[in-house]
Amino acid sequence: MAVACVLAAFVIGLFGFVYWKADQYLIARSDQMIGNQLAFIAGLRGELRLGAINDHLKEDSRGVQYGGLFGVDGHKLVGNLERLPPDLRIDDSAQSISVERTAPAGAETHVIRAIARRLADGDVLVIGREVDETREVSHVVAQALALGLLPALCLCLLAGAWLSLRAQKRVEEVNQRVQRIIAGDLRERLPQRDGDEPFARLTVIVNGMLDEMETMIHALAGVGNDIAHDLRTPLTRARLTLERGRTTAATLEQLQLVADKAISNIDQSLAIVTALLRLAEIENSRRSAAFGTVELHDMLREIFDIYEPIAENKSIKLHVGLLQHLSVYGDRDLLFEAFANLVDNAIKFTPEGGRVSIELMRVDNETIVRVSDTGPGINHQERDAVLRRFYRSDKIRNTPGMGLGLNLVAAIVKLHNFKLAIYPGPGGRLEIICPDHRSG
């Protein structure tokens, strides 16, 4: 209804403008005709002028022409005007005035456009015309408006009703699907149609959000079991150690050994809890107050200095290639933790006599930190699995660890809007790709 009213107002305004322009054009054309006729008659002399006025009025079959010649004292010499209009300015442009005309039925009053000019002999010549075309135009415009506006309004209302029902149907369909999602059917998605309309784009975004939520919910469903499984082992060991020590330990040294083993298992459980809390803190963080320019060259050199003695103890050669001084925008502490995790994993899973490399490079407007090793690597099937919490490959089942390192790295990378690339073996190769930072 609102759109229909706006359309009606616009159409009425448009027709009014057309009428106004047509009226202005007809008046201007009539003024030009009046001026030409007056100039022609004024150029004649004596009887010729009188005859021209009479001929001009006799040829007027429509009865719209006016003319009159008045003497110096104002009396009528010839024409169909009863008297010289008192409000008609002489020797001026065309004006709209009210005049009396001689007709068979008597004197008639009309509003006309007229021009008056004083001639050389003192007489006043008046030529006028009734601009009746404007009334005809107004009648035609009113008819067109009446005949055209009503169908247009009906069509507008029908189109509006159709669009409203169509939108209401789509919204109702979305509501039904949302209700099923709320009821627990996580596989349900919003109806998606091809096209580039806003509703279709919104559907794609919401379905993508639902995909991510389903993945997260399924992941959370398994996290509880994983936490219980990983905490049960060290806690069970601690309990068995204490139970056996209570019954078998006979000396203070034996009790201390039992206590040390129990503390070690409890520390392992606390380490798992601490790592999980750290992950939750990173994943839920939306703050960027600690973000700033991070010099990767200095950071990686610091990591190299920390892990070089650890690599030497395993007879592993730790190589660092820092040929460029590059920087990124991020949280230095978190990035240090991520890169240190990658180096720590590489050294941990590389056999003795192997090699671990840390490289810093610039490729296609992206800063890349690459950590590679000569260990067993990650096969193609495990590339996604290694990013899950507590995942440990069968090849490294006997290696100490909690299965949270790469998950922690992935959380830090996601927080910075970086990318983590894992390349399949042989040999491990992981890259953190840092696109150029764009402010705003």
C-alpha cells in the first residue's frame, strides 16, 4: 500500500509536470502568433488595416480570435471587442486579461491573451486569442491520469502482494528449518537457491556458519571422552603407585620414590589441564591490544638459541636460515609459542642424527616461516587429524606428549588470520603463512 501511494503521488506529479510544460508551450506559441498578427496589421494603412481586422475575425471558425481598433478617445472603430480593456498595458508584452466580446447572443466575458500597441496616428490596436488548447490539454491529461493510474495502482498492489507472499513463504520455510535445527537436527540447512540476490547470499553465509557449528559441536562431543581418557591414565598410575607404596614400601627412600612417581603422574595431568585452559583462552580471545609489529628474524634466532642445546643432546643438527629481516603484525608472545611448538615437535619426532631447519622467506607478498625435519612426517590421510585435540599417530604413540601441540598452533594461527600449511612426508614440513597486514 505504501509503495502504491508513493507511485500514485509520483504519477500525479509527473502528469502535472507534463500539463504545466504543455500549457507553457501553448501559451508561448499563442503569444508568438498574436505578436505576428499584430505586427502584420499594424504595418497596414487606412482601409487596408480595417479590412485586415475584419478578415482576421471572419476567418476564425472556432471563435477564439479577438481584435479591435480604438481611436485616440478610446471609442471602438472596428473589431469584436466592446471597449479597450482598462487593465491592458499598451506597448507591452502579451498579457492575460478579461475582456467583453460582441456575440449574436450579446456581450460575453472571456479571459484571453492579448497585446496592445499604439499606432503612429494615435489609434490603439488590440489583438488577442483565447488559449483554449490548455483546457483541452488539461482534459486529456485528466483522462489519461484516470485511465492509466488505476490499472497501474492495481498492478502495483498485485505485485506487492505477490512479493510479500513470496517473501513470507521463504521466511516460513526458513523458520521451519531453524526450528528443526533448534530441536537438535544439526544436519539441517537453510534452503539455498542459485542467484546473487541478498537472501541467497545470506543463506550461503548462514549455512557456512551452521557447518562450522556442527563441526565444533561434534568436536566438543569427543573432547570430553578424550580428556577423560588422557587424564585417567596418569591418575590411575598415581593411584596404583601410592597404593603399592603404602603396602610394599619399607624404608623412607622407597616412600620418597613412590611419592616422586605419583607427583610425576599428577604433574602430567596438570599439564593437560593447563594446556586445555591455554587453548580455551586463545580460541575465545577477541582482544588485539597486545598486537604490534613483531620482528620475526630476532624471534626465530631466539628460538634457535633455546633449542640448539636440546637438538645437540639428540645428535640432531638444527639449522636456521634467516636471510631477510621480516616482520608481521601480531602478538609476539603467542607467535613465539606457536613457532617454538613447531620446532619442539620437529626435534621430538626426528631420530638421532637427523636434521631440523628453520627458514624465514618472502614469497608473493607473503611472509613464510617454514620448519622442516627428517622425521617420519605426516601422511596425507593425517593432515587434518593431527590438528585435533589429543590426536597421536600410531607411529609416535610411544613418544612423550599430549597431542595438543599442533592444535595450539592452529588456534594461534587462526587468531592472527594466518594460514597453517602441512605438507605430507617423507620428512616433516610445516609452514605458517602470514599475509601482509592491511589496516582497517
